[in-house]
Amino acid sequence: MHEIRELHVARVALIKDRIARLNRLDTARNRIVVRRLQARERQTDRQIAQIGAELVRLIDADPELARR
């Protein structure tokens, strides 16, 4: 259960970071800055997906949680 909580906290932090980055992207004008923000966005999306997949795996592996 601790592992699930830890992954959830990490996922929430990544989502908050993603929102802040999207806000910065809306105001960014420099091409290099825009590209770096977009690259970081793709990386964050991959990390969120990885954590989500691990959460699903852990929940499915626990019979009590899988029933919920």
C-alpha cells in the first residue's frame, strides 16, 4: 500500500508540473524555450503513463484492491 501511495504522490506532482509547464508554454516566445518546454512535456507524459501502468499492475496484483 505504501508503494501505491508513493506512486500516486509522484503522479500528482508530475501532473502539477505539467500544468505549470503548459502555462509557461502559452507565454513563451523564444523558439528554443518553446522546444525545450515541448520536449519536457513529452518526457512528463511518458513518466505519467509509466507510473499509471505501474499503479494498475500493483492494484491488479492485490486481490482486495482489484475488487474495488
